[in-house]
Amino acid sequence: MKKVIVYCLLICLCTMTSCSKAQPTTAKKILIVYLTRTKNTEAVARMIQKNVGGKLVALELVNPYPADYRAHVAQMVRENRDNFLPPLKTKIDSIGKYDIVFVGFPTWDMKIPPPIKTFLKQYDLSGKTVVPFNTNAGYGVGSGFETVKELCPKSKVLEGYSTKGGIERDGILFVMKDDKERQVNAEVQEWLKKIGLIK
């Protein structure tokens, strides 16, 4: 009888192992910070959290950007031109306790959004592993990943992930659903395996 019970337990364990989803390879503390406008970057952030765990934090501004797309673009272009860092409403307590910090953002004007620059300059990420990810309107990440490296000179910056999101200019907003969601989720898992954060 004992042999039967042990045999059944072994089968259950083997089945659970073979059917389980990707597992994190690290027990380190993870923070996933993101900026989103059309919720596409947020969707990718949630996919990352589903795979590696960690705390999810959306960056919010003291003075939010205009809801109107053209007005938003005009303001952001001015901020980039003037090297203005918009103040963040979001406060992150004890940044020092995190080992790995994911930083997610959309591409704006082929650059990193000014609020992400505020975050990277406001918080000391020295000695941490920084992992950028991005959504864009089809033109790629631009100089975004390079800027993350420049602003985190004392961090280990891993290879980033980028995917096409919405095209707000054309009225195409949230796209991370159905086939697109499944495709991006699979890509995120492969990326996380490639950079060694899940098995």
C-alpha cells in the first residue's frame, strides 16, 4: 500500500513539474516600474510580473500630460528640447531593497519619455540589475535603451524587450488582446529566458 501511495505521489510531482509554467530563476527582490498612456506598456509589465513576480508600480506625474494626443506630443517635445524633468507624483519607498528593476516605457519622439528620465535620475540604481522594456508605434525603441544605459552607468543593464503597441496618432489605442496578447506573452517569456530571469 505504501508503495502505491509513493508511486502516486511521484506521478503527481512529475505531472506538476512538466505542466508548470516558466519559473523564476532568482529569489531576488524585483521592482517593475512603467509609464503607460494607452495601457499597452502596462499590459507588458503585467506579463513580466506574471513570470517573475515582483512589485508593479505605475509612474504618475504631479501634473499629468494633456489627454489630447497632439497637445501631449507638443508638450513632450518641449520637455525634451529644454531637458525638463517632470516631477513624479509616484513615490517609491526603500528603493535600496530591490535587486532587479524593470523599467518600461513607450517610445515618444523616438526617445525615452521625460518622466522615465526623472525616475532614473531621482532614484539611485547603482549596483542593481536594470531591465528595460518598451512598446512603440512600429518605429522601434529609438534611443530609449541607450538612454537607460547612459542614465544607469553604475547598474548592470540587461538586453531590453520591445514590441509594437498602439498607434495613437491613427486612433489605434490598446492592442494587447487576443492573438497579439498571446504573441507578446510568448515573446516576453522567451526574452526572460534569454536574459536568465526564468527557466
